[in-house]
Amino acid sequence: MASFGLPWKSDRFASAPSSFLPVWRFSGGIFDIAGKKSRIGELEVEASQPEFWLANDKAQATLREQAKLKSAVDAFESHLKAVEDARVLCDLADEAKDEPTALEAANVLTATEEAVGKMEFARMLSGPYDQNGALLSINAGAGGTESQDWAEMLQRMYMRWCVRRGYKCEILDLQPGDEAGVKSVTLGITGEWAYGYLRAENGVHRLVRISPFDSQARRHTSFASVFIYPDIDETIKLDIDEKELRIDVMRSGGAGGQHVNKTESAVRITHLPTGIAVHSQQERSQHKNRAIAMRILRSKLLEVEEKKQAEKMGGLHAQKKAIEWGSQIRSYVLAPYRLVSDHRTGIKVGNVDSVLDGDLDQFMVAMLLILAGDPSAIPQSNDAESQEDDL
């Protein structure tokens, strides 16, 4: 007799128990449960030493690390047991043709899948500053008005992404373009995990379109770079010697108003040892602009220190690429066809308007999973288009 609509006979449910467990065995590897257990053992030995509490701050940090590791291991083992239970229920349902039991097993698998997703999220965003806000800097590449207009389009795209996620976004600094767009803009983005998500957007973004500024309607290629820095507060210690700073004040540029262009309210701060220069002119007050400039400088210097530490530990050092051909991470093609191609993950999306309106999560998550060591988790593109972005 045919079993139409019976959950234990559906392709999805029948394959779930047998296919789910291998995935979990692999997940155990990427979650490094064995490594966590080993580290817990080391911490337990350390905590049992008689002199453990002589350094109270270090002892507290050790206990916090131990508790965090134990929580992760306990959660994983709990979810693994739930999958085993679901498999048993599935077998019972199949033998007895018991639909309620099959539905119960399906519900257990669904709940466990959601829990695993949360664990994967925590693993994906496990950097020391991932939970912080972010500073996002966009700089137009060579090409004058074309690239400056593209930089402004990227500014709008990321501001729309912030709206979608409920993040607060403010313009900290903006250098307007000569005729249209912006030469550079720095956004301050406040919200939990903002930096964790946005760090996947570091790189050069390329636009191909029929230029609205070309009277002959020719196709143009424009570039703009995007750099992401963690927005750090005063609780993070970062020694900056005032003697190593050169502070210049000047009149603000741009359209301004009755006040902003008539006083020396704009501030540029240069960190002499590194050559890093930051600028702020958005506020009417020189004091506020200086505070914003220092906020940006602290984030950039922290990035420099993090890269130095990564190099010492043998980590990868992400160098800034020149804003030119061949260095882009993503292409946005508006003509002769419409397609957004991420060159790192292989994701291609035909709905360009949606992407430019801030629909960026699929690109970010795919890249973050790769950075976390899980390239097999790259989501599949929703589009059937197969054009190669070789313009």
C-alpha cells in the first residue's frame, strides 16, 4: 500500500537520521570538541595548584575560560544525544508505522538543527572583537566621478544593510566627490556582532555599468575599497603617545552651512610612527571632531597591532590590495547582464537591486564560514545564471 504523505516515508525524513550523524561527526571536528576537553583538563590541573589564587585576576580568567569550554562541550554532547534519540524514534516509527512518533522525531531534529546553527554562529564569530561595533571606511578608486559615485552607492548599500539588521549607523567623516558621489566616507556602526559580520567585507568592490555620466553611454568599470575596523572603547588598553601625534586643524570642506566652513573645526590626526592619518569634519565643534578622529585612529592602530601579533604567531597577514584590476573580492555587473559575483566564495546572485539594497548576509556568512575553516558550508546560489564575470 502506498504511504502518501507519511512523514517517515518522505525523502527528507527518511534520509535525515542516516545523513545527519556524519555531518555531526564532521561538526565535532570543526567545533574541536577533543581539543576543548584537553584544554579543560589542563585548566583543571592549573586550578588545583596551591598557588592558583595568588594571582586573582589570572585565576578568574582561567575559571571563565574553563566554564566557557565546559558549556560548549556539554551543549555539543547534549545535541548529539538528541540526534541519537531522534534516530531511535525514527526507527520505531518506521517499524510501527506510527505517524505521531515520526513527527516527534522530526521535531527533535528540527530543534537540534537550530541549536547547532547557534553553535556554528558562535564558532564563526569567535574573534576577540567580533561582538563589537564597527568602523567601515570606503575609498573611491581611480576613475574620478565614476568611482566616487560607486563609493556613494556602496555607502548606501551598507547603510541599508544596517537598517535590515537594526544597527545604528552614523557618518563619522565624509569627503564629497568633485562632481558627484564621495571620495571617502567612514561610517560608525553600533550593534552586537557588527564587526564580526562586516569583517568579511574587507576588500575591493568592482562595478560594471553603462555610465550615467557618459554622453555616449559607454560601459565603465569602477573600483572602491572597503576596510573594516573594530570600534573599541576606552576599556581596551591601547597606549598612544601624544608626542607621536601630529594634529592639524583646518576649515571644513563641502557644502557646509553658515558655521561649518567659517571656523577651523575639521581635524586631521597623523600617527607619525605608522603614517596612519585620520580626518573628521562632520561636527561643528573642533573638540567633537578630534574625539571622532581619535576613535577612528584607535581602531586602525588596534588593527595594526593585531596583524603584528598574527604574523608573530604564523597567522595570515591580510595586506591591502591596490585598487586596480584583478584585486577585487566582488563584482557588481549591471551591463550587459545583471549579476553579483563573489570571487572568494563563488556565490552568484542575479537580483542585483536586492544586493545593492543591503541584502548581504549570504556573502558575509559564506566568507566567515570559510575563515572559520568550514568551506563545505558555503550556501548555494539562488540563481541559475551561469555567466562568467570576465568583463
